Amino acid sequence: MVLRSDGTALYSTEDLALVLHKFRDYPDLSRSVYVVDVRQSLHFTQIYKILEIAGYEQAKKCLHVPMNW
């Protein structure tokens, strides 16, 4: 689910779009690394899984590096 029942987008929608835009705008991009707080680990796991289930190969090229600021 990426949309609420009222049609507004969830926060994750932006990250899903960002992955697709990055790989579209930079076709030679081989990896996308997200260095983000460890508390966002579940969020990025879900983002990558959604992309994988939807059939986007880019999911395999994404990595979340959890930081404990």
C-alpha cells in the first residue's frame, strides 16, 4: 500500500519514486547507497521489497547503510 484511502501518498511513495528516478536519470548508476539513521532500517527494507515485488530490478542495486548517530 502506497496510498491512503483518501488518495494521499504515504511517506514511502517519495522514496519509491526517488529510486526509479535515480536509475532513469543516471543510466550508468550501478548502486544507490542510502546512509540513513538505523531507525529507518525497516522503512528501507520495505521500500526495497515493494520494488522487488513490483518487478523493478533496481531493488537489487539499492543498499541502506544504517548509522547510529
